[in-house]
Amino acid sequence: MRALRERLRDSGRSFGTVFQNPNIRRIEGAWAASIIAHWAYGIALAVFAYREGGAAAVGLVGLVRFLPSAVASPFAALLGDRYRRERVIVAADLTRALLLGTTVAVIAIDAPVPFVYVLAGLVAIAYSAVRPAQAALLPSVARTPQELTAANVASSTIESLGIFGGPAIGGILLAATSPEVVFAAACVSFLLSAFLVSRVRVERQPEAREARGGALAEFGAGFVTLAREKGLRILVLLFVSQTFVAGALNVLIVVTALQLLDLGEEGVGFLNSAVGIGGLVGAIVSAALIGRRLTSNFLLGILLWGIPIGLMGVFPDTAPVLLFLALVGLGNTLVDVSAFTLLQRAVPEEVLARAFGAVQALWVGMIGIGAIVAPLLITVLGIRGALIATGTLLPILAIVLRRRLSALDARPAPERELALLRAIDLFAPLPQPTLESLAGALTPLRFEAGAEIVRQGDPGDRFYIVAEGELEVEVDGRVVAVTGPGGYFGEIALLRDVARTATVRAKGDVELRALDRDIFIAAVTGHAASAETADSVIATRLSQLRPGLGSV
């Protein structure tokens, strides 16, 4: 219990730090408005479809909403890597608001029902740009690994509130009014989200990114990144399997509420709200696990996504079903926080939005497929059999694949190395995941007094940071400078591609951290603000040495 209290206390401090950042407050506030509206709209649309065509129509709506979004996700995510991510979110929110306003008008004039479904598909396509851009935007404003995880916990907590509050609000409005009133309310919420995100200021984010390697390479970069590493492949496989189950559950909940439990239309919202309540509990659990093994949390969440759904078919009464759905919500938070943080820390920043877009394309497509499979399972097995069959999939996959996922549970970057990097002006503008990657790539080196680290005239192959001790910088045999802890050298030879024009020698016993040439150049030149800082540093250093001196 004492350890748990300490973890919660540390997590509380992380949350306090997160919400002191005005940009994160605005991002999370916008996410709250967006996700509540998203779920309220989804419930109203499901009920509208059920009135028009029963369970098959609900499945059709799931297909119409999710498959077009799956196709659009990689294209929409590319915008998040080419343009300012906050502006991409604003544009998507305004588009969703316009489409929902149009939906209200279509229903008001009693237009054919397929128009509503087409507009639903367009709303989903617009939404496909939001999550990748937001997920890629958060690392740009998070300053530590704990803060990034805390920001993801906050996002998942808000999502759980949305899963709880959105269906509840939608159910209440449906009971008192009609689906079009819920659509109109969601339209207003999307406008609020757009307003909040429009006030986010991320000065270090470049305005636009040049395409490299052609349109096809740009589009496929997210998929290639995910496929390249074994651990990421397994993570994504389990993640999209979970969303297949989620798609099936969207249909199963409607049929469970209306047929199995006879709760009426408002019961659809209440059952979904139970998932949200469980998600809030999951947020507390996730907060207590900040900094711990993310893959273990992820696998636990996967199990909680499967087993309770199967138990719903075994114990088809209202009270246990509510409890089982709450456990699903707890698992949903664990899965989201763990998977998002693992992806943010493992994927390079320059393709991060596209990687999330690739994941979203897969998971949204699987939600649509799950929504189509669920009515077939109900027809063949009945609602109880469909629940049991759906619930068995994820536990089997988790047991089979758990060992292969361990590659992503790499040791977090040491705080000492991160502190050294943050203190260097060249690296200060870099996003947190990039800093973590660099910290993991640093090579520790020790030299005795008098040892020669670099020699004048040699080619440059490494960048060096001084962790302990002092070094002398010599030019033509004359000492021109002394550098100590926190100092660095070697950057000009790497960035200007010239020979070393100075010798650096250990004054006493020294401890250094070295970064290989290619990693250093990719990190510094791949980020606009860091590249500008590097140019300034080079100019300053060269001006301090005699004319004609090329570099250290």
C-alpha cells in the first residue's frame, strides 16, 4: 500500500505539471469537447439506424463510418507531418461541425435515409485527421517521459469521461428529444474544440515539411516504420485485434440493451456509459503505473477487453453486464495509454503522425469489419453465443504473443543522459521522444589524464558531451580553451563536413558521452529550430577562434 501511495503521489505531481502547461490544457480541453460529441453522436446515429433497419442497419452504419475513415487515415495523417498539427485539428473539427449541421438539415427536410449515412461516413473521414495529429502534437509539448505518459493518461481519462458522458448525454437527449437534437449539440461541441485548439502555440513546429522520396514513399512511411520492428508489429496486431472486438461490441451492446436485457433505447447509452466509468477507474490504475512496464499494462488491458465480454454471454443480467462493461472500460484505458506511449517513444518524430495514421487506418478498418461480423455472429449463434465467441479472441492472442511483445519494453533512457542533452542548446528544441532516442544512443567513454580525444586534421566521426572532468582545446599546439561538465565539442566538423582543426586532450580523468555522426546529423538537421540553433552556435564558436579555423 505504501508503494501504491508513493506511485499515486508521483503521478499526481506529473498531472500537476502537465496541466500547468497552457498548450496541454487547451489540447485536453478540446479533446474533451470532441470525444463527448463523438460518442453522443455515435449513440444517436446507432439508435437512428436501428429504428430504420434493425441490427443489420446498425452494422451497416458501423461499416459506413469506419471503413472510409480507415482508407482516409494514412492520407489525413500525412497532413500532420507536413503542416502544423494544431491547424490540421482545427480544420477537421470545423469540417465535422459543418457536416453535422448539414445532417440536421437533411433530417429536417425528410431527405432519404442514405444521405444521413453518407454524411456519417464523411464525418468519420474528417475525424481520421484528429487523433494522429493530436498524438503527434503531445510529444512536442511534453518535457519528460513521465509528463508524456501523464499527458496520455489525461487524454485517456478524458476519453473515458467521453465514453461515459457522451452516451449518457446522448441517451438523455434521445429520451427527451430526437437524434437530430443530439447531432446539433455535437456540432456545437466540435466548434468549441476547434476554438480551443486554435489557441495552441507550438513555436518549434515547422510550418511545412518538404516531401522526400515521392508521394508514395511519403504516404507509406508510417506503415514502413511500424513493419520494420518486430515489437511494433506485435503491438499493432494486438491493438487492431482489440479494435475488431470493439467494432463488434458496438453492435452487441445495442442488441444486448434492446433484446437481451430489454432496457429500451436509453439503455444503449447507459451500457456504453458503464464502459466509460470503468475507463475512469483505469485512469487511476494507469496513473499509479506511470514509469512502469508498459507492455505488461498493455497485455492486461487486452485481457480485460476480451474476458468480460465473454462473461456477458454467460451471465446475461443487467447488474453483471454493467460490471463486465466497466472492466472493459478499465482495459480500454490501459490499452490506450500503454500503446500510445510505446508508439510515441519508439517512432521517430518526423513520421509520428503518419505512424499513428497507419495505426488508425488499421484499427478503424477493423472496427468496421467487427461491426459487420457481429450481426452474422448473432444470426448464427444468437446474442449470447456471439458475446462468448467475441470475448475469446483477445485472451488467446495475448497468451500466444505475449513474449514477442517484450522487445518494446526497453529500459527507459537514463535521466542523467537526458539531463545532459536538455542542457545543450543544440538539442533543447527537440521533442521528448527524440531526446529519449538520442539518450539511448549515447556511448559512455572514459579517458585518463593526457589522453587525446580528437586530433587536429582528423575527419570528424563523433559528437562529444563532457559528463565529468575537464579537457583542453589546442590549436597548433596552443591551448585556446578549456571545457568542463556540460560542455560539448565536435559539432562543427560534422555539420560543416570539414576536418578537425583542433586537438582536444583530457586535462585530468574525464567521462564523456559520444554520439555517432549519422545519428547526430539526423537529429539536429531534421528539426528546424535545432538546425537554426546549430547555425548560430557554429557562427559564435568560429568567431571566438582565429580567422580561418574550420572546426573542432
